[in-house]
Amino acid sequence: MTVSELKQFFQKELSAIYSESENNELFSIFCSQILGLDKFQQRRSSERNLTHDELENFKNIIAELKTGKPFQQILGETEFYGLKFSVDENVLIPRPETEELLEIAIREIRKLKPNNSVFKILDIGTGSGIIPVVLKKHFPDAIVSAIDYSEKALETAKKNAVFHHAEINLIHQDYLNANLNEVYDIIISNPPYIGIEEETEIADSVKEFEPKMALFSPTSNALIFYEKIAEDCKSHLSEKGMVFLEINQKLGEETRSLFSDVLSQVHLVKDLSGNDRFVFGKK
């Protein structure tokens, strides 16, 4: 089978799941990984014959894609904020909204923190470690810590930190049932914020392949993490310290109000899709 014939086979097998443009993009991604061909080389090599192993690899990928498994998990990596990160079934696949959260955080931190200044950052519910790694890249002199309840997620976070030469203090902790021991200048979090009653609204491809622990609130209270973060800000956020949170779009005002008596400034910000998605503020 040639590369050109493989592309037709790939699109035919997955046409019921993905659009033509999505199929083209996925084919290009896996061609790059398996055949080592970029988009330009794929066109020039359209009549190249595949080896038996290459064809079998593609058939296995097609089978996995048919189950709804995210292509990032099949690849074992994804791109986020211009960097490559390892991902697996133990961590959430990073979303564009979290890139927006980091854009806000980096912009606001730079307003208050001079270059080369030393300050402490805490990421709560770090998952794959994307947030602390990106922040460490932008603020190399910051002391960055990250908490997660999942030991397997922390293994992935450590792998990403090592790959990016980012010194991150990774902490295994059940945040909701533990006390913080330090005072931080920045607290940032994208915690589980989907209410249990919203589970039916979430795509099966997400629920079946990404960790529910990282998606859904552990109780019927979808704001439980935000309530604890607000309480911790009283004693564990420095004066003029900042908080940055990704939130449930249905609970924007409710989330903002939790911090109105804790912070001197609180902002509710919409994402690029026009949904209430972020709360940030300064003590």
C-alpha cells in the first residue's frame, strides 16, 4: 500500500467519526510520527510503499481512534503553550482555555514582579504539570510548587518537568483534606469543577478516556475546591499576592463572590468563546 492509498483508507475508516478536515490533520500527525514525513514530504512521497510494520501501526491507530480514544493519548504527547508535553490516561489533555488562563497569569504577574525577582508559586491540582512548567519557563527565578492527589499524575508531571529542565517541587497531597504549610505569592489552579449532575453533558470520549477525578467535583458541591482555596488565601497568600483560577462557566458569579471578602480586587473574565471561565485577583 502506498502513502496515497493509506490516506484514502484512513479517511474511509474514520469518516463516520471525524470530518474530512479532521481526518486530514490526524493523518498528517500520524504520518509525521510513524513515517517521519512532514506535510510537504507526504505530498512528495505519495507513491512510496509502506512496510508491513508501518501499515500495522496505522491499522492499530485506526482501531484506537474508532474507540473514541483521544489522539493525544495515542501519540503519548500534546502541544501546549508552544511546548511538548507527555500525556496519558492518568491526566487531562490540556485545553485551550488553560492556555488563556496562563496568558492572564503571565501578563498580570509581570505587572507586579520585576524581572529576576524571587517569589513562590503554587499550582493546585497540577495533573500533567503543564501550568507549573510554563510558569517556571517564564519566571525562572520563581520557586514553583505543585500539588496533586494522584501519584500517577505526579509521575507524568515529573516526566514533563525533567524534559523541560524545570525545577518543580511536586507534592503528593489530598488538598481538600490537608493544610498548606507555606505562604505563596501566586496561587493558580484548574481544579475539578464539573458538577456531578453535569456528567451527562460531557462527551463519552472525555469521560471514558480521561480521569474522572480531574474532571468532576468529588461531592455534589461543584465549588468545593474554590471554597478551600478562598479560605487558604486568608493565611497562605502573601500580601499583594495573586490568585488565578479556571472555573465552571455556569458558576462565574458564585465563584467570584467567594473571593470578594478575601481579595482587594477580584475579576471575572470570559474566555474566547464568551463563557465565564476565569477568576483572578489580588490580595
